[in-house]
Amino acid sequence: MSAGGARPPSQPPVIGPEQVAHVARLARLELRDDELTRFTEQLASVLAYAAEIAELDVGDLEPMAHPLPLHNVLREDEPQPTLDRDVVLAEAPATEDRRFRVPRIMGEEP
Amino acid sequence: MNGSAIALASEVRSGDRSARDVVEEALAKIAAGDPEIHAFVEVLADRALDRADEIDRAVASGSDPGPLAGVPVALKDNLCTAGIPTTCSSKILEGWRPPYDATVVERLRAAGAIVVGKTNMDEFAMGSSTENSCSGPTRNPHDHDRVPGGSSGGSAAAVAAGFVPLALGSDTGGSIRQPAALCGVVGMKPTYGVVSRYGLVAFASSLDQIGPLSASVADAAVTLEVIAGHDHRDSTSLEAPAPDVVAAVDRGVEGKRIGLVTELVDRTDPDVAARVRQAADALAAAGAEVEEVSIPQFRYGLAAYYLIAPAEASSNLARFDGVRYGLRVDAPDVAAMNVATRTAGFGPEVKRRIMLGTYALSAGYYDAYYAKAQRVRTLVSDGFAYAYTRFDGLLGATTPTTAFAIGDRTDDPLAMYLSDTCTVPANLAGHPAISVPFGTDQGGLPVGVQALAPALGEPMLFALAGALERAAPEPGGRNP
């Protein structure tokens, strides 16, 4: 590897298949068994690289969420035109009575 | 294209050449060359010709269509175009036609530019090679077996192949500058907040910026002046006028203090490092005071970036749920429909980033990863701030290597991520940066040199870029 720092020597994986499966559920993704294996290896490798900052002592620095010191950017509270409802609904996978139509929400847990 | 954007616009405005003729030339070049390169995912021939005729009528009637009159422009396919498919090279958005134009698209049109097509990209801008596209990879015009870089690889290749003089891309961790370097064109990322993100499909909202790719620094400057400036529809848009950069291109760097950043040159390939040092010498010869400076904080930028960007992406991409637009895979209930849609609609890299981000934000890991990365972001910004007490601008490589072979890094995400190591610091700090072509490696592949400036230092950045362009070795390259 010619750039970006040496990969840390084979550290124990910081993330295992159970955690990857859990994270996939949280993210509404379904993984096949072979995907679970491959993603676990790949995420472990990326997190091992990220571990180099986990060891940095930066506790006295403020966290930076954003490059700009912006707070509460508001406009005047006056009604303004929005996108045309029919134009927006035309892009929906399914509609009914000028609303988005979805499969049932209530009922048994999936 | 024959001629820069500025030269073409000048010909069209003066009536020496019709916009139709310019657009027909671009369309002919795309038709001849793009089946091999695959820079475009959609070519808008009819719309572009109609628009060209409008421009020609305006010129004939004595009105000025604007500084980019008749200039064919390519748009990365994550920029919303009203009524025109905008896919982000993702199956989940296949066929989606946005109900509105991005602000940058409106502003380009108002300046007389003509959109000729949408360009290929890594899915949702996640990647450094344009291989993560649902419509297949784009090829580097200098060597068709190599990647054009990414994620704005289609835009970079479209300019490098001479299809168009100008394109827009987006840059979250280097996605304009890195492909510009690998394709031998100019690519510029503005200060965060200078260009409106309204209508840019969000990847990592605190990092994303739209910017130009072009064959020359002057063309990038004109384009930035057109697309920059406050927009009330983007709450992170700065209340500042568009930066005055066209006049800066020829200003020179005499007496300017330029720092050659050790961390942006010492781990790059020897050929790349040699070009960067040659560029530093050229700036010194042009009258700048060049000195090497170490910014050790940059070493941690990449790790912080690959926690912050996925964390933001995991949140931004939650909107793709099969309800309001894009793909839906039917299932008996809504939760199963969400899962089926996202599982079928997202490619592997997008899934990796969403899971990485979800993990970094999840209970028990938030402090160790995400909060830590945000503090490291401050650390990197502090590194810049200290350097800018001593220097007016900074210099380094844009990428650690020249263009790599298609397929080389697709199975090793970390190796791919390391492509971004020189570009992410500017995104973390929100500063402007530009990649300027500067000769080739020994194999004839383009090398990009990166110039950086403090926030809102665009005039300084373009002065530096102009000086680099004037000092650059004659364009090399294998094919074009």
C-alpha cells in the first residue's frame, strides 16, 4: 500500500457477524449468509483502520458537527407555494385518493 | 470539444457561431465516443438542441444569453433536473423524475449553458472509481482499462474525452478533485456553503459541495461565479455574494506564502510526489515563498471521514423507503416492504456505508466512534487554522496514485477508501480546494496537484491554480 498509512497489523475483529446482522436490521436491510460473512470482514477491516482515532486523546476538543457556525436559520412565517401535489404524487410507487398508498401497517409483527 | 467554455460562449454571444452548431458538435462527439467511455447515463439531445435554438434566437434578437451562452454542460446524476431522470446511478431511483431543478441547474441555464446529459457516478456518490454504478463503470479516456476516479467519474471523463468543455460534480471527500486528477482535468470544491445544495441528492450533508470540472482553470472560475451565491432554499447557504474569482486567475502568486504539506506528499507514489515538488518549485520560480510544512493532524482525517460520512449517509438514505418515490418491492406489510425495497435497490457499497454509519451511531459505539470522529474533525480544522497563520495557501497531491485498473480495488473497500486520503481534510474543515493537472507519471497517466485555501479564500485559490496551470508541463496522456 503506497498511501494513507499502513494498515494496522491483524487486530482481532472489532465487529462480528451478530453485530452486523443487528445493524442490518436497524438499517432495514436483509443480508444473505454469504453477504453477512463478506460484510463482516470488510466492516471489521474499516473499523480496525478507524481504531487509530479511537486511541487519540482529544477529550478536550469540542466535537464539530458542521463547518459553519449556523443556528436556527428561519424564514418569515408566511405561506409560500410548495410543489404541486399531483406532480409529486405522479412519482410515487402507489397512490390512492391523492395520497401515498402503502401496504398494511397494523397487524402482526413481521 | 474544440475551445474552452469561455471561448465558445464568446463566439455564441457575438453571433460568430450558433449554439446549435456547438451543441451538435458535442452530441456528435458523445455519439462517437461514449459507447466506449460510458461517461453519460442519459443524453438529452432533443432538449439540448431546442435550448440551443432558443439561445440562437436570443442572440439574433440582440439580447445576451449570459456568460455561458451555448456552452454544453454535463451534470452528475445526483443533481435534480425537473422532469429528467435523476438516478444517482442507483436502482432505487431508476426512472425517478424530480419535480424541480437543483439551484445550480437553474443558475447554469440562466447563464445560457445547455445541459446535454447526466453523467455516471458511484451510487449515491459513494466511491472513488465510478465502478459502484448500477449501469456499469466509466472508463478513463487516457486508458480505457483504468478507472476515471470517482465518484464524479462520468463528469471528469466527459470533460477529459472532449465531449463537453464543462461539467458539474459533487465533492464529499474528494469526489470532484480525485476524478479530475485521474482524468487530467481541473476540478474544484468550493467553501462549504458557497454553492447551494438545494436539489443535490444528499450523501453527507455537512460535507457535500457542488463544484465545476473543466479543461481550464478560467472555465472553472467562470462556472463558480455562475453557480455560487446565497440561496434561501438551502439553510446552510452562506449569506455572501459569489466569490470574485475570474479576475484572480491571472493575478499570480508573487510574494504569496505557500505551504507544501508534508502529509499530502510523503505517502504518495514517487511519480506523483515528484510532480508535486516540481509544482512547488514552479510556484517559487513565479515569485511565491514556498516552504514545507507538516500538518500531522491530517493523518487522522481519513479515519474520521469514514465514520462521519457514513453516519450522515445512514440518516440521509433512510428516506429511501419505497413510499414516496423510486423503487418499491411489494410485500404484505409496510416494514417488510421497506426491507425488500432497500435490499433490492441499494448496491453493496451503499449497504456497507449505511451499516458502518448505523454502527458508528448505535448505542454503545457512539462515543467511541462518531463523537470521537467529530472531535478529530476539530483537530483537523485546528491543523489548518495553525497552518493558515503562516501561509496564504497550501499545496499537495490530489491523490496518492494515478488512475488504477478497473477491478483492482473493488473487493477491498479500505484500499479504495485510501484513494481519498489527500482530499478529505478540506471537506472536514469546509475549506475550498482545487485539483489542477500537472504533467503525467512515467506511464503517461495524468497527475493532479491540489491547491488549498482557507474558508472563503476562493480568490487566493484561483490565483494559485492559475499559476499552477501556467507552469504545468505540456499536456501528455496516451490517447486524447
